[in-house]
Amino acid sequence: MSTLLELKNIGYSYHSLHGETVALRDISFQVRQGEFVAIVGPSGCGKSTLLSIIAGLLTPELGTIAVNNPDGTLHYPKVGYMLQRDHLFEWRTVYRNAILGLEIHHMLTPDRLEAVNRLFMEYGLEKFRDKRPSELSGGMKQRAALIRTLALDPQLLLLDEPFSALDYQTRLMVSADICKLIRAAGKTMIIITHDLSEAISLADRVIVLSGRPATVKTEMAIKLSIQDDTPLAARNAPEFQQYFNRLWEVLTHEA
């Protein structure tokens, strides 16, 4: 797989009247085309800040982000961003929530709308397109939010703990389902999670950040010897517990 993004020595600080708080220091890693990368680290270490920098919402004070598109161009990849909550508007139907991004970007073309309709069919939401968000389960809301994100056909999906608001059983099912759908769409994904089991079961590679100021403590490629490569099956792989123990040791050990 070719490299899509390369972060080089990224640094970022927050400034206030009380002084400077360094959030990120010397962050460097690559993301390959079609790869799923999970980022874990202590609470408050700067994971969301890093994701906002990758999304282009914040500008790093130090370092650069290099782009290497498969077609040889240097344009920044189109980014889709899913937050911790679905942020669906109650005064709009599920379908009108899904096409909101297309409306904002003046992209309500027949091809785009056809793609949205196809996603509603594939994700089992066709019968709920005229419902209000309050009439949907938590898992359905996350699927609707994913359709809204995919409607703009992003190259890179950024997920900031998108399943944290769900109960445990729903979280297991929805995270597995949504990541399977993202893989089927051939997208590249970076997900932030506090759940090591979730990171191991969903990602091709896990990046562990230190406490603030965040640095990269380690990167760990995940290779599980299972025939069924679904996230739920991954939790039963013989290597799963070993990966969990190694990540936990790195995460909790401060030099």
C-alpha cells in the first residue's frame, strides 16, 4: 500500500493569558492508502487535537504533513470527520440529515443523491429515511451519520470515539458493522479510541501516544491468524490477548 499521509515532527501548543500548554511534541507517523489506524493514549493527552490537525481544522505550530496521492497529485485528501456524537438535527428527517453536507457544498447532483440512496439501502435505513432522529436507535443514528460523512466521497475518514455514547453491546455490534462498511468502501481510516480491545479488533495498526505533551510511544502492527476477519471474530484470535497486554504495558508505563 502506498503512503497517503506522512506526519513529520508535528508540534502544537495552546496559548492563554496564563501561559502556554504544550499538547503535541514531535509527532511523526505515516498512514497508508486503505489502512485502518487506531490512536490510543491517556485521557487529555491531545488525541483530538491531533485529529483536528489532520482534518485541517488546526494548523500545527511545528512540523509538516506530506501528501502522496495514488494519482501522483499533491492535493490534500478529502476528509470526512465523525465526532463522538451523531449531531443529527431533529428538525430534519434522517434523509435530509444525510444530504446536509451535499447541500452546504452545493453538490446535490443526481449521481451524489443516487449514491446516498444506495447507502440507505446497503445500511438498512431505507425504511427510516423519513423518520426523525429521535425515532432511531443509537446504532441507526451512527449509520445515518456515516452516510452523511460518506456522501461527500472522502478519501480519509477520521473518527473521534464515534461509538463512546453507545451501550457496550450496541457499541460492539455497531463498531464492527460500520468498520466493515468503511472497508468495503475502500476508505482510509484513523480512529481515536480509549478502548484497547476496540483498537486491536478494528485496526491494522495501533499508535500509542504518551501523556501530555503527547509523543508517539510506539506503533504496533496488528496481525491476527483468523479466517473470519470481522472485528467481532478478532476478539477470539489467539494473538488478541498478547496484543492487549503489550499495548496496556506501553500505555501504562511512564519512563
